[in-house]
Amino acid sequence: MRSWRLGVGGWFASRISWSIAAALLFAGCLFHDAPAPRYFAPLSALNDSGDPPNDPAPRAERPVRLRRVRAATYLGEQIVWRASDVERGLYEQRRWTEFPTRYVERTMLRAIDRTPGLRRVESGHVPLLDLELISFDEVLAPAHEADVQIVAVLRNADQVPIFERTFGARQPIASSDPAAAARAMGAALDEVVTQIAAQVAAQVPAVKKR
């Protein structure tokens, strides 16, 4: 009887060991066969348009400092898809080359540089612009579009709010190719930051150049 129990115990141990080994081997095969991540960058016409034109004529300047760019917690390296107002997901293999906040920061600075009357500064007692990216989504339905939405808050040098507003833009995505989505996202981002820069230029007090 004792030898039978030892035999059964050894059989069960062998079966368990084999099952564990098979599971590990299967998981290894899945990991090995998984496609590598693909990286994309939104194509921005603002960032590819060269230096802003020089204007030697005296003009009023409206100094502004871009202080902070934040994003909703789900907006990170993985590209976001949205099926409805209540459902979002992350593509497993589609990634941005940088976090979306970096794209927003660079493009916003470029828009400020190219907006007549605005002057970007890094410090000083000047109005402050804060941005929060709340949508950088590939919308799947009802229309296939890139959706970018940014909450912009402009305060004067004494921290008194001048305006707080959500700016948004959508661009159609021409095909199911992920590169088409990246191009559309860049175009939507350009449109949003241009809107923000125009609003800032309209509301920041002007300082006469000497």
C-alpha cells in the first residue's frame, strides 16, 4: 500500500511538472511570436514649416509663457482608440514615439512663435498659459477621425484668470493604415494650438515696443 501511494504521488508530481513546463513553453512561444511594437509620430505642419517670418516693423508685443502641459492619465505612450463616448482602449502594438504632452508642448510653442503680436518668454512677470490634454484619440465610430481636445487656462502675471476654455478639433482619417491616423492627429493638433494661440493673442495685454 505504501509503495502504491508513493507511486501515485510521483505520478501526480510528474504530471504537475509536465503541465508547468508546457505552460511555460506555450507562453514563451506566444511571447516570441507577438509582433513588435510599431512607433508613430503625429505629422505637424507647424513644426515642419520653417522659421516664422521676420517682421522688422515696430509692433505691439504680447509676452506669454507656456508654464505647464499635462494630460489625462490614460494618455501615454500607447495609442488610444475610442469606440464611443464611454469606451476607450489602448492598442497593444501601436505606440507614440514620445508622450503626447511633448507633441503638444512643442507645437504650442511653435504656434506662439508664428502668431503675430505674441512673444514667447521663459521667465518674468508675464501672463502664464497652462494646458491639459484631455483627448488624443483615434475615434473609430460613427466616423473614423482623430480627436484632439485641450483645456487652456490663461492667467495674468498676478495669477488672476483671463480665460479657461476647451479647444478641440477633429480630422478625418483617410484609411485603416495607422500612419494615416498619425497624420490626421498631427493636423488636428495644429488646428487646436492655432486656435489657442489666436485666443491668447486676442486677450493678453499688449506692451509697446520701444
